[in-house]
Amino acid sequence: MMNEPQDKDQQDPNLDNDESSDEVESTEHEDDDLQNNSETLDFGNIGAYKDTAKLEEELKQAKEQMMRAMAEAENIRKRAIKEREDAAQYSISAFAKDLLDFSDNFRRAIASVPEELKESDDRIGNLITGIAAMEKELLNVFDKHGITKIEPMGEIFDPNFHEVMFEVPAPGSPAGTIMEIMDPGYILKGRLLRPARVGVAKDEDGSAGRIDQEV
């Protein structure tokens, strides 16, 4: 006689226990795997964050170095252009300085002849006229090349363009007023070639302190 199947509620209790144990163990493994994966991701992200921050800092430093290098290169380029322009503009300065005394001699020659002699002797008058024409032509050449004559009669002494040779009493004139020009000055395109050599009015009390300090 065949045994009837056992009722579902009367199944082997050991089987239920085994299945429960398997489910618990499986759940524990899943939790362990999840925790391990989570820890691995966290550590990996921290390392990635550190690497990214380091790369960003290195990139920032590289950009700063590049900007400094570009600025320095631009400054060098500008200096080179300025030096080239100065060399072109002031290349004749040494030659021009040598001609200044030559120009002064024209003026001295004209000034050395008394007026009455110029009027009384046509030959002397013609000679002075010729010398004056030569001086004018030389000054025209100077002007063509950017050389300007300085004749600051009546102006206030400026140590940047004038050189005091002597002081004279000058009642009614402010101290430092230029009263006499011994030699004119010259400027080459804004740069001083030679200061004007002048005599100036001194203080009413006779002191020369103001001029000395300004020089």
C-alpha cells in the first residue's frame, strides 16, 4: 500500500531550516559585497579627488609661468624696438656735438666785429653777411635733423637745460632769471645735447643758495 504524500504543513522541518540558513547567508554575503564595493569606491574617489586637485594646481602654476614668460617676452620686444628707434634717432648725436663749437665760432666771429666797422667798411660788412649766411645754413641743417637751438634769455633757470656760469646783481628781476647767454644750448629730438651756458640774477641779499640747490 502506497504512502500518501505528506501534508504541506507536515514537510520536513530540517528542509525549512536549511533554506532559511541559505537565505540568511546569501543576504550576509550581499551585504559584505556591498560594503566592500562601497569602501573601494570611496577610497578610489578620494584618490581621484586628490589627483584632480593636484593637476588643477599644476595647471594653474603652468598658466602663471606662461603668462610671466609672455609678459617678459613682450617687455624684451618693446625694449628692442625702443633701442632700435633711439639708435636711429640719436645716431648723429656725437657728430652733432662736434659741430656745436663750429656753430658757436660763427656767432663769435660776427660778434667780434664792431658795428661801426661793419658800417664804415663795405668789405667787412660783406664778410660778416657771408658768415651770418653760413651760420644760418648750418642751423637749417641742424633743424632738418631735429637739432633745436636753446636761447633762454629772460627765462627762469632750469637745471635740466641750463648751466650757470656766473651770477650778477639784477634789481627788479627774480633770482634765477637768465640775464646773459654765454653759449646757446642744443636739443636733439627732445634729448639735451648741450645745456645753455648762462649768467643769472642772484638774490637781492647776494646769496647764491637758491641756484646752487637747483643745480
